[in-house]
Amino acid sequence: MTGNIRMAESIGQDENVWSDEWDQLTPESEIRMWDFYGLRHWIAKFIPRKGKTIEAGCGLGRYVFYFSEMGINIEGVDFSQPTIDYLNEWKLKNRYDAVFKKGNILNLEYPDNSLSGYISLGVIEHFIEGPQNALAEAYRVLRPGGIAIISTPSVSFYILYQKIRKKVKNIVKRTLFRKVITEKFYQYWYRPGKLKKFIEGSGLHITRYGSADLLFAFCEAGNYTEKYIKEGTFGYKFSNKHENGILNFIGAQSITVSVKAAEKMFCFFCGELKSNQESLSRFDVPVCSECECRDESKYYKKDSVARYCAPYIINPPVKKGEKFICNFCGKDSESSDIFEDYGFEKKVCSACLKIPEINIKLSNESVKPVWRKRMERNA
Ligand SMILES: [Zn+2]
Ligand SMILES: [Zn+2]
């Protein structure tokens, strides 16, 4: 009975709604959107290089494809069987290595303490009863020292304006004795502080949180067009200036990076159970005493922030198969048709990209933000 009532009130967890949504789009277009949600520099920085990571609610697999190209052991989980089937077909046809499985993020098929990473982007806000059950499941599957990267939409300045407008409209309607239509539940918007509280409630230790994607708030304000985000416009300049600054709390996304803290934890760099809890007072990730001496550990010190290395590039032309010399191994190479230059400022060949020391350096120093609109399948 409760189930039926929930179905009627909420479409946020309706499998058909999502299968239909993804049916209109392609993985290629999703990958090419690059930084449409302004989260890539966060994920690229904190995604574990050792052990297995899952993306819970992977949609069309943008990040699963991308991070698989980076040599990261990642599996995409989604509850829509048609979407999973389509992704598996698409990857074979385009010859990409990536793993996709049907699964329920409230009841994952992974043992306790088995994963080094859990990514979930724009998923947990779709539960009408709140995100607690999904977060408890994330905590269960993560191993000690495992990293969770979780985002939801935030109350951007534009969403705030919309909410106030709707409220005022409904008050006017009520005073005029008109009927106020209650909409079906689709999602919640959590500000960074609110999302942080939910995450902490699950037992995870927050190491970073904030908002992201100021640019998208201007895109929303322009009715999802490029009206306010073209290069040189106020929205474009404002977003680039404040993306990592004090005004970033009005961005369109909330993002958190958290750790399953424990007395002994798996080290972020070497993947061995040699890191202790004290390391989390100095680093954003668990680091063992040997790995503290690594060059890459400097990026993960408490005062180091994930950020882009350049201003946004809006709607750049698609660059297929360009020849270049790899900045790391010096060999002649050709860029991937779909991943282009992988969204980094430095030229990197697909073999070098898979080396953790290299992809950590790129992810911390050379993430070039790219903004492209979503393309419909038959557009
Ligand atoms: Zn280590
Ligand atoms: Zn190379």
C-alpha cells in the first residue's frame, strides 16, 4: 500500500522515467559535455587509483568511460536494464573497456568493506524519503579508507528565484480560491552544508565539501541556453572568477568528498592497509608514512583545493583524431575520436594517461574546463 502511494507521489525513482530520459541521449554526447556539471576536477582528483570504485547511478556512463580510459578500476551501476544493455552494446561497438551492471543502490551486490571508491552524482536526491538509506549502503560497501564522492543539485541563485516565484504564485492562487496543483516529487536540492550533514550522519568523515558549477546557474537562468555564459558575458566572467572563491556556495551543484575513517585504513597511494587515522588531520585522503614522501602527496594536503587550470571553453569544435606528441613519453600519438584530448591542458597519450603518477598530476594541475550542450540522439 505504502509502495503504491509512493509511486503516485514520486517519479524520482521510477525506472521507466529514467530509461525514457536516457533513451534520447548517447554516451558520446554525455562524454563530450565534459564539465557541464563542473565536477570533473573534483572527481579526477579524488577517485582512488587503487582498488575498485563504483559509480552508483551511472546513467549513460560518462565518468565510467572516462575513468576507465584513465586506467581506473571502475564499474557503473544503474537500475535501468535497457540503459545497461544499451551501454554494453555501445562499448562493444566503439571498442571501449568499461563495466556496467544492473543494480539497486539501496542493496548493492558488493560485499561489506570491499570497495575503495564510491561515486554518486545527482542520484541520492531522488529518494522521496531522503538519502539516508543510499548513504548507509555506500558506507557498508566502502573499505576502511575508502573514498566517497557524492554530489546533488544545490539551491543555486536561479533555483532559489524559481522556488520563491512558485510560492508567491501559489499564495496568490489560494487567496483567489483557485486550485493549487501539487507536483509529483522528482528531486530535492541540497545546499553544501545540508548534504555534508547527511553524509556525516551515515558515519563518513567529510574531508572536502563545497559547491560547484556556478556557470550552470547562469545556464539555468538563460533557460538552458548559452545566452548568459558566452565568453565575455557577465555570467561567464563571474563564474570563472568565483568558481573556487567565497561566492561558490551559490553554484548549481553541491559536492562532498568523504572517507570511511578507521583506526587502520587503506592508503590512497599504495593501496595497502598501512595508513592511520592521524593522517586525516593533515591530508584529505588516508596516506601511509611511506607515501607521505611521494611527490603527489602534496596535492592532498589539507590546504590544497581542487580547481581548474584555465577559464571555461564554451562549445569548442569537436576535434577528431588529431596527431600530437605526448608531453610525457615524447612519442607520436593520435587523439581519441570521442575523448579528444581528455580535457587536459597537456598532451597525453592513452598509455601515459593510465599511469597513476601522471593522471594524478594532470588531474591536479591541468584540468581544462570544457562546456558543451547535451545533444539529443537524433539531433
Ligand atoms: Zn601508502
Ligand atoms: Zn605518452
